[in-house]
Amino acid sequence: MKLFSILFLAASFALVACGDDSSSSSAPPNENGSDSSSTPKYDCTVKGGVKVLYPAGGETFHLGDTITVVYGSDVQGSGYRFIFKVNEEDLGKDAFPNSVGPEEPDGKTCYEQKIVLSKDFAKASNEAIIRVAPYERQNKGADSEPFKVKE
């Protein structure tokens, strides 16, 4: 009976220690689909615009989480806008007050931009999108796949 009590107690602690955090990691998954702190391999090759590879769609985040947006581009200029949209039709709100990112992307390199889902611009949504748009050529931008944001 003592052994059963010890095992039950240990299992209870393990469940409490793990918790039930349904939010996805802010880092993109690696090649085999699991989360990793190392940068995964993506094909960021693009001609004539922007390609957003992460969020890849279906992830769940919470307000306050940090998302690492992965994208490629070959559009020269003065950086990029990162726009949070609650859905495809939404005009969205900028995540940063100024442009960020490379001014001379090569169309081959994957770039990463961390975005904190601040209540200043982000809202709960079942079909949120991050739009990455060249600051001076908005029509060359691209959207991430839809993901969820919870309170």
C-alpha cells in the first residue's frame, strides 16, 4: 500500500509540474515537427515578394506570447511592416511603430522577427494572421496561415 501511495503521489506531482499549457511554443517547430530552440530548415526562396513560413497555420497562442515569424523576401527598401489581423478581411494593426527587418534581402535567406502579442494591437481570434509587407511596396506583402489567439 505504501508503494501505491508513493507512486500516486509522484504521478500527481508530475502532472502538476507539466501543467496544461495549450499554447504553442513561440519558436517555430523544427524539421520533424517538434519544438526546438535551434532554427529549423525552411525554404525561404522567393522572387518578387514575400513568403511567410511561420506561423504555418493551426497554432494556438495566447495574448502576451511571443511569436517568431519566419519569412523570406527579395523586395529591397527600408524594411517591413508586421501587421496583426484578426482575420483575412481585417485591415490589421502594426506590431511595431517603425519598419523592421532587412533593407536588402536576397530572396534566399530566412529572416526571423519576434512579435509579442500585445493587447495594444492583438486580439483574441480563431483565424488570426500576421502580414509581412515591404514598407514601401505593400502590395508585395504576404500573409501567414491562420492561427488562434486566446486571452
